[in-house]
Amino acid sequence: MRDRFEVVRPIAAIALAAVFFFPVYVVVMGMLKPPEEIQSSPLGLPVPPTGENFSAVLGREDGLYWSALLNSVQITVLSVLALTLLSAMLAHYLVRSKARWTRPALLMLLAGLMIPPAVILQPVTQVLGAAGLMNSVAGVVCANVAYYLPFGVFVFSGFIGTVPVEMEEAASIDGASRFRMFWQVVFPTLRPAAASVMIFLGVWVWNDFLTPLVVLGPESGTTVTVGVYRSVGEYSTNFGTLYAFSFLASLPVLLFFVALQKQFVAGLTAGSVK
Amino acid sequence: MLRPRSRPRNRERLSILRPARDFSGFALPGLFLYGVLVLVPIGWTVVLGFTDRNRFDPQTSWVGLDQFSHLLQDDQFWLVLKNTFVVTAIVVIVPNALGLAIALLLDRETRLYRLLRSVFFTPVILSGIVVSVIWQSVLRPDGVLNRVLADAGVESAPGWLSDPGIALFSISGIICWQMLGFCVVVYLAGLNGVPRELYEAAIVDGAGWWRRFRSVTWPMIASAVTINTVMLLISGFKVYEHILVLTNGGPGRNTTASIAFDVIEKGVRGDRIGFAAAEATIMLAVIVVLSGVVLRLLQRREVHL
């Protein structure tokens, strides 16, 4: 019985994965076909493949894809760097400090993991507006840092608990300044946690829709994710171009995933097995 | 590091942090942003729920519990709340169950199974917008699925996104598709953490496949069940983008609108901000209570080795 299943296992696994992946296949083939062919044979292979959908997206007169890409890169890099630094320092303080308020503060932060963005969206725009940060990349970065801070603190605080405190004590006897002590002694030990924070937040921030849509607004351009949404209406008759745009918008995270696959899994594992 | 150890080490005096000075450097920047852009907005939303704020009317006044009582009498609110619960229930159950089955299927360490793992994980890293574009190509009236059905001789193919009786289930299914890989990977990690000796002992005791699953695997992956359930609960409850792209709340009025969708629509229109804030407050209360209860129930059955 057991052996018989071992024969079926790869077949069942491949068949399931093929069914699962079918919609992605349709879109990937579609982006390489001219519009008539998407209509006439949606399932067939694109022979010969055409690059016209890609050149239509990349060569748009308003340069939407390129300006959106620039915004996405800026927002993602700045948000992830700020989040990693701030959440590591905050988690370190909350875990190591002996003050009585740090425990409730930590719980309050972790509760923030489940706040739906819809609940705070309206007031967030008011706060950002009052600070003069609406319609700017800086505004999106601030909103992201605040919203995703609980995730960073969650991962780092779990990890800091496993790092022996003696090392920090030794460094502070040596008279290192607080910040030097943190960056040279503590932070290097947090590298695995930092990797999973950066990976997950990188993907989430890149894919974020609501915050850049509302905070950047139409005047200050879009991110690539919002750009895909804007082109859904625009290309309603030209699916090939829409598929090409979607692919180009996802390409950076896909490459990121392929490059860091092991760390992705390690990050999930660290969170789930503990 | 290599100083003589003759200096007395007084653990009591040696504090890792100097509270006042380190607070401003380490804790304040993060706490400030979180306070100003998360905590204050939550409080603000709750307060707005007791007013009649409206962007086109500068006069805002207190109306007490009026907005909440209007909400409770509003059929549309109950419809949207019901839709949210339907989506959330499907999204919590289906990827959890299927994800575990697929994890058991893929629980082998060869290149093939690692590749298939990535196949299932790919939608997890795509944005909700892109996932919606992908599924629109399959589910729209002249989309791939209906053409396949037509070729197979089905005469009146269903309107996957345009039939009010089906559209909500299509959207739930799409979110399940997107979240499935997350569950698979978390379950694989959980399965990986089960000590092999337990299985060997169970086999020696003559336990069959089902018995081994029930008595060894299932209790040992309890923390993976917790992670997945809470993650799915939160994602199901805040569903918005898929609805926006695929149905825009329709067909008809609010047949697929979720509470997050409804709150955002009202907020963007701006004519009933107080009303939307009361709705958001209820949404917040429901998700906090629900995840608190689920977390407590699931953590109770986690085993600690």
C-alpha cells in the first residue's frame, strides 16, 4: 500500500501543480501573443512569440511604467531600510529594558498586526496632510513604516529573546557607546531575523495597493502595482498589453523570490515552528 | 574583551540600557510613527463614528450612537457583513485543509518536490491586483474557462463574475488560490519539525497511516495550524483589491462587497465619513475579538516539546 502510493505521489503532485498553475500559464502565453491570437487561441503556444505587448508598455508616451518603477523602487527600498532599523532598535529596547511599561507596549504593537488598513486610512491621510506629506513618496514611506512596524518588532523581539545577554554586557563593560554596541555587537547576531523581515516587507510593500493609491494620488504618479490597476480600465480591450504590464510589475519580486528562495522558506519556518 | 577579570562584576548595577537616554534613541522613532500613524488614526476613526462628519459640509456635530443605530438598521450593512463572513469562512477553511493535504503530498526532499513547492508559492508573492488580472483572464464571460466549457459542449456557461449567486464564491476561490502556497510552506515546515522517532515508534506499535496522522502528525503541527488560521483570518477579513478589480462590489448592489470595500468606498466618496467610521469601528471590534478567540483556542492545543 505504502509503496504503491510512492509511485502515484509524483504523478499526483505534478498533476495538481499543473492545474494550480493553469491561470498563470494563460497570462504568460497571452503576453507573448498579438490580440487576435489571444481571442482565437487562448490556450495555444505563442508561435512565433511577439514582443509587441512589451514594447507597448515600455514605450508608452507618458512613460507610466518607468516612472511607476522608479516610485516603487524608492518606496520599497526606503520603507524596508527604515523598518528594519527602527523595528530592530525598538524590539531590542522593549525586550531588554526592565521598565514595567515595555510588556504592555509590546502587546499593543503586536495587536497592530491585525488592523485592517481600511480602518485607519481616512485619518492617516489627514495626519499626512497636516504634516505636508500627502502626494509624496515620503508620505507613503511614513505610512508603511508605521503600518508594518508591528511585523518587524514581532520577528525581532522573538529573535532577540534567544540571543544571550552576556555578549551585550561584555561590550558595555568595554565602554562602547549604545549605538556602537547595538550595531557592532547586537545587530550582527540578528541577521537571520533581519533577512526574513526584509524579504517579507519587501514583497508586501512592493505589492501594496491602497496606501500608494490614496497617498500618492493621481498627481504624483503611481507605483507599478497601482499602475496595473490603472491599466485594467485602459487596456480593457487589449489583454496582451495588460498581461505584459502585470508581468513587468511582478518581475522584480519574482526575481527576488528566485534569488532568495531558501531564505523565504527559512523565514516562514522560523515563525511557524517556534 | 580581554581585560583582566579582577574588576568586580556587579550585575545589579550593570544595566544593558540606560532608560532615559536610550529611550529617545532606540524606542522613540518607531513608537512615534506608530502612535501618530496607527494609534491616533484608530482613536480618530472611533471618535468620528460618533459624529455626522461629511467632507462637503464643514459643520460636524456629535450625534452619539446615531450612526451605529443607522448601521444596524441598514440592510446593506448586514449584506456586506454577511459577505465578509462568507469569504472569511471559505478562506480560513479551504487553504488550510488543501494546504495540509498538498504539504503531505510534497513532503519529500528531492528537486522535483522543491520545484513544485515554488509553483504553489508563486501566487503568495504576487499582488492582489495582479492575481485578479490573472483570474479575470480565466473567468470573464468570454474567458478561457467558459471557452473550454463551450468546447466541451456546455451550452450556457455560468457567469463566474457576473452571476450574483456565484461571484462571491469565485472571489473567495481566488483568494484561496493565492493563500494556498503560504499554508503549504508553513505546513511543510511543521511536518519537518516532527521527530522521526515518533513515527518509527508508532509503526512499531502497528499504527496505520491514519492513526499515525491523527496521533503524531496532527498534534505536532498544531503551531502551524495556528499560524495559518490567524493569517488566513486576517487576510480574509480585509479583502479589498480582488473585489475592486473583479466585480467592483457588484453585480447589482453590494452582492460581493466586503466590509473593507464598503468602508473604503464610503471614505473615498466622502459624503458619509461618520457613517463609514462607525462601520470601520465595528469591523475593528469584530476582527480583534475573532482573532483573540481563535488564537486562544488554537494555542491551547499546541504541544511544547
